Amino acid sequence: MKMRVWGGGIPSVNAHQKSASASSFVYLVGADFRYFFNRTLGLVFSADFNSSAPQFDNVTGSIAGTMFDEESEQVISTVDIGLGLVFAF
């Protein structure tokens, strides 16, 4: 990834980061709530949360010509909320 940073009175800086990959454990927690108006029609509400924190080793690149080799962790969390119509047969 190449980027150019500037603004706020800071002179422009060129940066380059090579790609990095990582594996990590992911957990998912979810719940559903269903309400039926009658025997065949209802609503469903669902909510899911998942999170992961992959640890990237040997992240390399350069900022303004200065090379770096670092470790990095990126916390990734999402919430998914759904609402649906239920038809029962």
C-alpha cells in the first residue's frame, strides 16, 4: 500500500507498507427473538456480534525513506442486526 500524508502544517511524507497476513481466533454470539401474530405470520429480530484480534508479525515498509519492521494487532468487531417477516406453513 502506498500513501502520501500531508496537512496540518506537516510537510508531505511518502509511505509504503508491504502486505501482511495473520490468522486468529474468532468468536460469534447471537440471539433471535420471534413473535407470532397468529399461527402463520410473525416477526423475527436477530442480533449477532463477532470479534477477532489478529496479530501481524513482520509488518515492513518505509516512511519518508526510513525502513520499519514492526508487529501490529488489529481488533475487528462487527454487529449484525436483522428484522424479518416469518411465514409458517
